Amino acid sequence: MPDIESLLKETRVFKPHKEFTKQANWNKKQVAEYRKLGAKDPARFWAKMAKQNVSWFTPWKTTLQWKPPFAKWFVGGKLNVSYNCLDRHLEAENAWRRNKAAIIWEGEPGDTRVLTYGELHREVCKFANVLKDQGVKKGDRIALYMPMIPELAIAMLACTRIGAPHNVVFGGFSAQALRDRINDAGAKLVVTADGGYRRGSPHALKPAVDEALKGCDGVETVVMVKRTGEPTNFVEGRDLWWHEVMAGASAKCPPAKLDAEHPLFILYTSGTTGKPKGILHTTGGYLTHVTTTAKAIFDLKDSDTFWCTADIGWITGHSYVIYGILANGATSLMYEGTPTHPGPDRFWDIIERWGVTIFYTAPTAIRTFIRLGDEHPKSHDLSSLRLLGTVGEPINPEAWMWYHRVIGGRRCPIVDTWWQTETGGIMITPLPGAVDTKPGSATLPFPGIQAEVWDEEGQTVTPPNGGFLVLKQPWPGMLRGIWGDPKRYQETYWSQYKNTYFAGDGAHRDPQGYFWIMGRIDDVMNISSHRIGTMEVESALVSHPKVAESAVVGRPDEITGTAIVAFVTPLGGIQADKELGEELRNHVTKQIGAIAKPAEIRFTDALPKTRSGKIMRRLLRDIASGKETVGDTSTLEDYSVLAKLKESEEG
Ligand code: PRX
């Protein structure tokens, strides 16, 4: 990994500003105390956080039951997530929050909606009653395939109110991907919209739902929000309009008292096989983790307007657009559309107009903005900002410095937060009032989290060597399993080392113990901060009738981090040309979604394989990135393949 070199040479250190530290939710003393407790007795630390930050109907009896690799947190405790995100902010001494903005929403065309805590509570209760009227019971799964509109937040919170786990499917996924997720989760009801706005035009969603449901016998009902008003297919007896069912719904719905380990949601993410994994999160531990981290890392205060730019279709949106932010009673901004519509300054315009104080985005977005030019952020007043965050992929020090200088005006701390769909919440991160930052480093584990970098034998590596990032102790937000596949759960995360979580990332630590995350070490690519499995794209390609074989690798890309390159062997007699390349690209889009569309397709009549038939991806990665192959090729079965590959035709 060439980036390792440059990252390791990074010597700049930024100390927290005194003024920030003075007002921080967690100051240096507190952080030191929490680190000590978290190291000595992580369960006690988290129990303290669960008491401090979450409201329980019934206290738990056992903080942690750990039968590796299965953890149960806060056993015996009862709570409700929507109660924590809404009701408790409307009661007693918090009642003043009734008219405080919970969600500030801005549509791409410029329409806006502000939902106060009082209003959001009302809408959530109403939709929870709609779900009940449709026969949804505790434990039933609900699929949400929606644009970034307030109804998505309402639907999620309504699910949590009655204990129906939601399964949000990113609106950019195809009908096929949606069908697979609905079936795997066994969802009974789908909430969707006619469409949403992307890049200045309405983008239909409902046709994908209609298509997906041709192969989903378990779905009885579809509730559809009218967002774009474009003509839409409507299936009588199955489809319902959101506004019609909501009109008659009661706004009274007591929150269900759920076990701490009651399933909260399933969210699919890519792995090293062709089939995405349904990551399962449960109630009490997840809420404790996201609420605590949001308060400490983002320094959330009542006066903040917090904007996380992630789509709710990904874990970042779940944890830090919705749950962690609303559970703290803060104001969460939600934006529907693309960052560059109608102009390259849309994000900065939003920050200025709404007075956003905390901004959390991905390095890929930052790199895009750098390329678009400083004049766009500079033409807006960004002085409301007081803290910045990044997530999703390693940030290169230069992008960090630009973010610090141009967006943060050199005054805002930057929190580079490492975590995963599986971890539920942030794991390695600066604490803005207490930890010195270094551009490109996610710094140190959050208190109560025990991360290490190990070699293959499970020995701690010492600087400057790199190794595998592992987590040595269970944590409250950790995934509880892969939906319907305990074996895969065990194999994916717990088989490399005994009783230790294997994150799938490579990392280094510097002499101060800071973590420098180097990226995935498995066959998972990180495309614009979104995980796509190479196998997933390969399965999509070989499902095309003209393809015999394919191998997919990532190559470094300045903007998206990684770009997808597919090496394809067509079936005998098939013409490999630009037309076929385009056909295959569209085929992948149809199978998975536009995010998985290969940037490049290269035709070849053979793929490099070992004598045992394994594709040598390392060679392909070198070829895709235009590098001379320096690695060991002694196990290559047919040397002539290498030469041919270098000359392979681009389709
Ligand atoms: O490779 C790491 C990278 O994103 C992966 C997790 O992807 P996903 O489950 O989609 O969740 C993304 C948002 C939480 C990780 O295995 N990653 C995430 N954050 C960082 C990161 N890599 C480096 N630095 C980060 N801050």
C-alpha cells in the first residue's frame, strides 16, 4: 500500500483549542477517567453510560453476558428507542423541547420542512398505528426503500415504537438487490415513495418495488409516500398512500417495552461472497453506544444543528442522522439530494442558511469539493461551524488539511471516526476537547473499546509495522449476528483469532499509539465510502448470458477512493467490444445498483490463476492500477496470461 509511506511521514499535530476544551461535554479529566475505567472494566464503563444517557423502563440485571462470539448487553433491561428519541424530550423538565426542531429537512428542489420534537412524536405515533392496523406485530420485519425524506425517519422510529425491526434498503439499489434483501429479511410490509429528487430531476423508486415484489411472496402491503407526484403504478389491494392512511390514524401509541436484546434493525452490507450480509443490531446496547458516542465525539449540545450528509440507507445515516442525534435531543439536518445541485456550493449554502454547527461527511465528498474549487465554500459564511467530522474511508492528510483550513476556518476540531456497519457506532476517534489530532489518523479507541493491531499469529505489531485491526472485547453496539446465518457470522468475524473480532481492515500504530487505518484487506472495495464486495460484482457479471468468467478488483481513484475494474472473459464466439462493455455495465447496475457499476471493463481470454485454480487478484490489482507486477508470480499457472492481460482491450 503506497499510502502507508506518506501517512507514516505525517508529523503535524493539532491540539484542541482551549476555548473548545473549556466547553466540551467531555473534558480532558473526564476522558482520562473514562479511559481508565474502560480499560479496567469495560462493562462497568458502558453500564455507567447506559444509565447516564439512556432511559430504561426496567433496569437490567446483567450488564454483559459474553459467550463468544455471542454477546448480550443489559440483560433483563427494558426500553424503547422511539421513547428515548422522542417522548423523554417532551416530559417534565425537558418539555420545552416540544417546539424545538428535531429534524430540519431540505429537499433537493429547495422545498423545506421542519419537524419539531412534538410534531415528530405525533407523526411517529400515527405511523406506528398505521403499521398496527396493517397487522404488523412485534418482531415482524419492515423494509424501507425510500428517498431521504422525513417520512423515512418517521417510519424507522415508528418501527422501533412497536418493536418491528426495520430493514432500510438504500434507494440507489436495484429491484433485484431490493428483492434479495426483502426475501432474506422476510419482510412483510414495504414503505416506499413514488420517487425522490436526484441531480435536478425526479427519480422514480416505485417501479423497482413493483419489480422486486414479483418475487416476494411474504409482502402483503406497500405504503407509498407521494413525494414527486409523477404518474405511478398503484396495485389495488396491496398498495396504500401514506397520506391517506395517516389521515385517519390516531396520534396515541404507547411505546412497547422491549427487551434490551430485542432486534432493532437489519442492515445489509457487502462481504467477501456474492451474497450481502444482513447485519443485526439490537435495542439497548446499540442505543447506548450511539447516544454516548454522539454526545462525546460530536460534543452535541442543545444549541447545535448537526448535519450528517450520509444517506439513511447506510449505517452512518442510521446512527448519526437518526438515533444518536435524536436520542440526545439535538437538531438533525437531513438533505435529500446531490451535493452539487443546482450548483457546486449547495452544501455550503445549506450550512450558511441553517447555521449548521457540526458537519459530518465522507473523505470522498471532501476530495470532490477540493476539485470543484475553494471559491464555492469561500462565497458562503461558514462561521456557524464549530466541529467537523469524517467517516467511511481513510482521509488523505492533504484533504484533512483542506477541510481544516477552508471549511473549518482553522478553528474547528476534526474528528476522523473509524467504525463499520457491524460495530453500530464509532470505535476509534478523537475526542474533540481532549485528544490531539494528526491529519490522516483516527487517533485512539473510544473509552471502553479495546482495539489492537495484530499480525497473522495474533501478536501485537510494533511501529512501523502494519497488521490487522482487531477488537478484543465485545462492545454494546456490536452486531449480534448475520440474519439467518450464525455460521457465516462466526466464520467472517471470529475465526481468524480466538474470541477476538476481526475487522477486515489493515492498520498501523505510531509510537504514540495512534491508529492509522489503511483500508480493507479482504475482497471488499470501498467505493465513495460504500462497501461493495468484488464477488458481488463478479456474480452480477457472470449472470449475464455472454460472460464466461470475470474477476473484479479495485484500483485507486482520486475522488472515489477506489474504482471498480472488471476483467471479463466472454463466452466463445462472443464479440468483445465497447457495446458489450456498455451492456455489461448496465447489467451490473440492474443487478446491484449504479454504485457497483464498473468504471472500467477489460476483456481478456484468460484470467491469471494459481495451479489450484484461484484467481490471482494481486496481479489483477497491479494491472488495473497500471503498475508493474513486482509480486511473486511463481504460482501462476500460465505466464502468457500476464502479457495478454496487460494488452487487454477496454470495453
Ligand atoms: O474500511 C473501513 C472503512 O469503512 C469500512 C466500513 O464500511 P461500512 O460498514 O460501510 O461503514 C462505513 C461507515 C461507518 C471499514 O471497514 N472506514 C470507515 N471509517 C473509516 C474507514 N477507514 C478509514 N478511516 C475511517 N475513519
